[in-house]
Amino acid sequence: MQMKQKDENLDQSAHIAEFLSAIKTKSDRLANYFIFTFFAFGLFLATFYDTWQIAVGVGGLLLVAYFSAKMVLADSDLYQYVLSAVLGIFMAQFIYQMHGLFEMHFTAFLSSAILITYQKWKLQIPLLIIVIVHHALFAYMQYSGVGGIYFTQLDHMSLQTFIFHIVLVAAIFSVCGLWAYQFKKYSEMHIDLIFKKKEIENMELKRANYELDHFVYSASHDLRAPLNSMLGLIEIAKDETEEDHTLEYLEALKGNAERLDTFICDILDYSRNLRTDVSNDSISYKELLNDIEQNLKFMGDNSRSVDFITAIRGDSPVFSDKSRLNNILNNLISNAIRYQDTEKKNPFVKIEIDILEDETHIVISDNGIGIPEESQPKIYDMFYRASNKAVGSGLGLYIAKEALNKLGGQIKVTSKVGEGTAFYIQIPNRQIIKI
Amino acid sequence: MEAASQKTFYKKVLVVDDNPTDRFIAKKMIEKCSFAQETILCESAQQALEYLRALEDEPDALPNFIFLDISMPGMDGYEFLEQYATFPEVIKAKCIILMLTTSLHPDDIERAQSNPLVIRFINKPISRDKLEMISNDFPAEN
């Protein structure tokens, strides 16, 4: 549960990071357009007072400054601050190029608005600093008589005008900064909300899942309990009669009851495979096969027992879903027993397991009746039964394949009627996948 | 039949099951296979606990096996085990507990197998083969 929580938090922060990186990419593209437009605008302004040197020299330097910062500082956001400064210097360049035309000051507002796209209020700071420093320095220099400054066309600028100028600029930048901040906050809140909703939905789903699971188990238990009582009674009745007909009826009754029982178990397996998460258990094939052998001892007609031949090679640690693995092997091995060839003297089922580091190969072969070639592609279909003698539910191989899918494994079959069947299974080691 | 009746394996088996049919089947099968001389039937976990507690002073009269059903109304098989765990060693040393149930729930199987008091988990219905397997695995002392 705690693990899950952590996963979800991680998921959420990953989602926010992804969202922010999307904003960054989009904003970077916009910034490219704007910075080239600024450069082109500089070239256009050069036509008025013949300031080509400035337009190409300063403008070019600014382009180089921005793009090299972006290349060198690709991993950090610092290049965005460089962009902010570059935009400020462009403003200074335009003011100079137009010999202090007042309207050129507006480019600072344009730059401030452009920077909102990054949704970072701090990006306004370099721009503001450059504007203040530039204004103070150039205004001071022009009015103290230095020639060729072209800061303003006004003959005189009072301190009061200067202060108004700067305060207004600061106010506009602050408002742009505020919008940037609010955009970001809003996006984060939105993502948060989506995740909270998802979490609630997840919880409801889990609850519904749990209830359904519980229901399926209870229902299957309640169906099987009386069925097994019936089977017990049939056994006793068989023991107490010598009547051939009665014995025959009881035998048929038993077969049908067993079929019903298998069917209920298969439905349970199907439902369990569909809805439970894949677990990561340490697997001992030896134990697994032992348990299965024990369980299948009493299967079907106990007149003939099928030889179990097992070979396990390799000793790498194996991690997989124990319950699903048990289900897969159980289905395949019980099929081998169920479809044994009564013509043959010594029926067997051979289970060979090769444990490699990253996957396990399992071959389950028998000398049973075999599967006709035309039926082979259909054996994994739901409710398909290759033999009409069969007592199965037609779900076994379907479930085995579905379970195998969940484990990321594969299954293949080769078979010849009258000779036998072999299933080849390949299952990846989950621990390796996880790393 | 002849051969079976000659060797009665155990003295006593206690069957704890709320379902009368299952109790009947267990008793009948045990008799048929001559698995035990005496079969005590209890229809609830409480009744079984009382029966065992009453025999504390005469350990020879304790059952060799307890066939325990998991799902029973009132006190279930697990609650029985909790109570049983507090019993004196004399009782616990004598009785072998086998869980006899129809449950396929992996939690049930896990829970039963991880309980040190439960020796084995057996699927219902009880049959000749299963009783034979038990008697092979747990040879009678006398």
C-alpha cells in the first residue's frame, strides 16, 4: 500500500515535470521567433539613421549570446535569464538606433510580456535591472554632455519624470511577473486536482475490485461445497452397491459433478487472472511441481496413473507470479493426464525446465492422444474443446495463455495424433525485467 | 474389504464440520477404510474445543487426527486454531490437525500452510485415496 502511494506520488511529480518540460519546449520555440524578429527589426531600424554596424554587431552578438547560453546551459534554466537580459539590451539598441525615439521604450513592455510564456516570475528581474541601469546610465551620460548617446529626444528630463518612468516600468514588469506566477500555480493546481480525482477513482475501483473478488471466491466456495458433498456421497453409494446399472449411473453422476467442479474452478482462475496484479514471488520449480503432482494424484479415473518425469536444470534465482505459474503448469499437466492414450502401456507426462538467467524454458510433453493439426490453432480459444470425449471446460488452455500473457511469456505447441503433444513455454524472469 | 478391516490404523478421529452431510461422509469413509476405531463428530468449533479440553487429563483418549473445516458459522477453523494454540502441550503433541476444505482461495491455503499447527491442507471430499495417503504418511504407533 505504501509502495503504491509512493508510486503515485512519483507518477504525479513525473507528470508535473512532463508538463513543465512541455511548456519549456513551446516557450523556447516562441523565444526563437521573437529573438529573430527583434534582430530583423534592428536591421529595419538601421535604414533610418544608417546604424547597420550596431544592428548587425550588437544584434548579432545578442543572438550568439542567447544561443550559446542555451547550448552550454541546456540542462539548467539559466539561458532563460540570458534571454531576459538579451531582450533588455535589444531595447537599448532600438532606442539608440532611433536616436532616442520615445516609442522604442515600449519594446521593454513587449519583452516583459513575451517572458510570461515561461510561467516564471523571476525572469522579469534581469530585464528590469537592465532597463534601470541603462536608463540611469544613459540619461546621466546624455545630460552630462557626452555626445552620441541618443538616449532621449527630450532636451531635459527631470528626476521626477525619470522616477515615474522607472516606477511604471517596474509596475508593468511586476504585473507580468504576477501573471507568470499565477499561470504556473494554476497549472499545478489543475494537475493536482486531476490526480486527486484519479486517486479517488482508483480507490473506488480497488474497492469494487476487492468486492467482486470476494464475491467470486465466496460464490465459488458456496457452489463447490455442496458439489463436493455430493461427490462424497456418490463415493459412498458406489461402495455400497454391487448393482451394475447403479454403478454406471453413479459413475456418470460423478463425472458430471467433477466436470461442474472443474468448470467452477476454471471460472475462478479466469477471474483471478483478469483482476489480480502480477506478483513477484521467489519461485522453486521443484516445490511447485511437487504440489501439482500431489494435487493431480486423485484426478480423473484413478484406474491408471500417469508417470511424472521431471527434470529441472539451472539454478538461477527465479522470480515470477507463483499463483499464475501454478495455474499454467497445472492446466498443461492435467491436460496431459486427461488426454492420455489408453492404447499405450505406460502413459507419461514429462516436464523439463531450463532455468536461464533472464528467462525460463519449460517443455511439457506427453504420449497422449495428440491434437489434430487443424485444431491446433484453436486450442487457446475460449470454450474450445478439441475432443468431444473431453470432460474439460474448454477454459484451461485459454486461461493458461492469458496468464502467460500477463507474465510476458509465450507458448507454442507441437502435436501429432496418436503420438503425443508437447508444449513449449518461455517465461521471462521478472526480477531481471524490473531492474 | 477383508484386508482393510484387519488393520485399523488409529484409535480416534475428531471431525469438525458444520455440514451434516460432510460429517456423515467423513464418518462413513473412515469406517469403510477402517481408518480409525472411533469417529467423534463435532458440529461446531466450540464443541470441539470443549471436547478436547475435557480430555486434558486423559491424553490417551485424545484423537489422533482432527479433520478441521475452515468455513463454519460462528467460530471458524482459524479461530479454532487460535484457541487450540493456547492448549497445553499434552493435547497438541497428540493431535495431528488436517484442514479439510473446499476453499481455493490462495489466502486460505497460505494461511493454513503457514500455521504450524496445521499439518496438511486437504481438499474435500474425503476419499479412500486421501485416507490411504494420510495413513501412509503418518504410520500408527501401535
